[in-house]
Amino acid sequence: MELITLPLALGSLLTLVGLACLGFGLYAPVWGGRGQRSGLGPIPERGVHAIAGVRMLVGGVVTFLLGIIALWTYFSA
């Protein structure tokens, strides 16, 4: 693989992973833990899914932006 195609491959992968993380980050707080009575100690199951959703949204945004930056460097060169 040539060195010039590395930003294209990396940017494409990071963009797709970022979109997947954003999808799960939106899904987890809305639908996760619905109808479950048990919890993990003092935190109810819905709270765990809300925390996981926020973490995935932040990670998805960061990953997506890194992918866009890598694609930008490839196409602007």
C-alpha cells in the first residue's frame, strides 16, 4: 500500500466507525434497558444505558471528525 492512500483508507474506516458509534449512542439511551426491573447496584438499568449512550456519542463525534480530517487531507493534497 502506498503511503498516500493511507489517509483515504484510515479516513474511510474512521468515518464509518464514527457513524456506527453515533447510531448506537442514539439507540442506547432511547431504547436500552426498557422494561427491565433489575439494576447494577444503586444505578438502574436505564441509567447505565444513558451513561453508555453519552459516552458513545462523544466517542462517535470524535472518531467521525478524525475520519473527516483524514479524508480532507487526502483530497486536499
